[in-house]
Amino acid sequence: MPIQSAGASATGTSHFALDQPCQDAFEVVSNDDCIVACVCDGAGSAPRSDEGARTLARMVAHALTRDPHALLNSADASEQVAAAVQAARESLTLAGDLADYHATLCGVVLTPSGSLVFHLGDGVIFGINPDAWDDYLVSEPENGDFVETTYFFTLPNWRGHLRVMCAPARFRTWFLMSDGAASFAASSNPLRPESSFLRPVHNYLRSAPQTSGERALQATLEDPRSHRITTDDKTLVWLHREP
């Protein structure tokens, strides 16, 4: 098959302890030979951040799937991404105070001619050349002035923190993750893919039916060993395109 995807979210033990829902969300939408994925991480301090994360992921992914080929080659791609984010903001404004819905955004539009990467706040995105795993790119988290602070799509200055870039077609494998998953799927100093974890995940998902692959990915995120590494919610989305 030309494109494949799998994704899963697991509620962190700290949220179970407080009787809170998972505040991560993801959305993956295909359009012929293209695919759009979004991972959103809701702020623990915002009472409706789970709803904000779900709304942002869903609305942005579906908006950018309308014509992904044109989007990748458009001079105003950044503005189109921003318009999708703004639409999510306006939708949530009708339901309540935007500050109740704080969430970050990681996203990729994967096409045969290359990819569009967009990022707001923390979380990590890796683009990998599956023919040479040492050939990769990273979209790093943007944190605030203090530890464990970041930027959300609900803030007044959100546009100034929305990063959009194009990636060459050789990066055919993508991993998008919230901070919780990055704690074991990414290595630091410098930030890079943790290949001992991600490469086996990639090899399994590439050969497994999507339903089986997503069940296995869910089980991995819910494994007690991952909870010992972090008590946060964990979301991981994998995308792959054959040559």
C-alpha cells in the first residue's frame, strides 16, 4: 500500500489519580496518495483542554486534507495552516472561554513530492529517511520562559509561535508525539529519534494490518514500563509512504 498510518493515546497515571481524562488527542486523515496527521497535547491546568485538543486535531487535519498537493506547493501554505487553527479557535469561542481549551499542535502533511510540517508549542516531530535512519530531521518543542511551560493555540500571540516548514520527499517515515511519548521515543542533547525504540515500532507497523498495529501501539503506550518513565499522557502517531 502506498501510505500507512497508526496512532494511539494512553492516559497517564497522574491523570488516573486525579480522575482526569486523557488530554492528548490525534487525528489522521487520508486523501488518495496523501495523508495528514495532527497530535495535540492539552494543558493540565485548563479544565477543558481534552476538548480543545480533540477539536484542534480534528479541524486542522480535515481542513488540510482538502487539497494536500496544492497545499505543499502553495506560497501561502503557512496562512492556510493558520486559517485552520483560527477556525478551531472560533469554534471553541462559541462554546466557552478559550483559556479553558489550551493545547499544543504537531502536524504533518505527507505527499509523494514531500511533506509540510507545522508545529505550535511542545511535542516532537521526527521525519526519517527509512533507507538511512541516520538521515532525519527534527521539529523541536518550543517551551516558554520557565520549565514545563509552552505556547498554546488559544493564546493571543499564537501566530507568532506557529512554525511551518517543507521537508524533502526522502523523509517518508514520520513520528509525531506528545511530550509523554517523547520521554522514551526521543533522545536528547541533541534531540534525535530513539532508534532502539522507534525502529522496531516502524518495522512492526509496516508489516502489520492497521488495526493490529494500533492495538500493539496502544499496548506499548500503556505498558507499566512506560508509566514508570512518565506519568503524563502519551500519544504517538506513525506515518509511512512507500517510494
